[in-house]
Amino acid sequence: MSQPSLPAQVEANCERVVETTLDLLAFDTQNPPRATTEIIEYIETVVTKAGLETERLSAASADPGLVAWFPEQPAPELVFNGHIDTVPFSREA
């Protein structure tokens, strides 16, 4: 049996996508101070529940990175790369 298309998967999980997006937006990741430990913990929990293995990389304890992969797969391939810190926002500016 073939996998559903990506649009079909997004449609089937629309509520979960919205909930996860709102959860992520609730974290204060402004830079400075660039404290992203809490959002990394959240992301790590979500991807671990999805069956991925993780490893934290840390240049600084308040600003860790996270690598996640599916176990028992051939050589790792980059699927998603992003950053989680944000800059302050002012409506007036």
C-alpha cells in the first residue's frame, strides 16, 4: 500500500499542525537573550514520540541545537534545517 501524498497527510493532520504551531509560537525565543532550552525540550519530546532518535548539540547551555533522525535508516539525509531564536518585534517599527 502506498503512502498518502504530502498534501493529504497535512490535511489529515491539520488540527495537530495548528496545535503544534501555536505551541511553538508560545515560547519566548527572543535574541537576546537567546535562551532556547525550553523550546528544544519541547521539540525533542515531539520528535521522540514520533519515533526519532535525538542528540543535543550545545555551544552554550542556554542555546542548544538538536539533531533528530529515524533509527535504522541508511545514511542520514538532511530533511529540515532551521533556527528557533527570534528577534524582538515592534508594531511601530
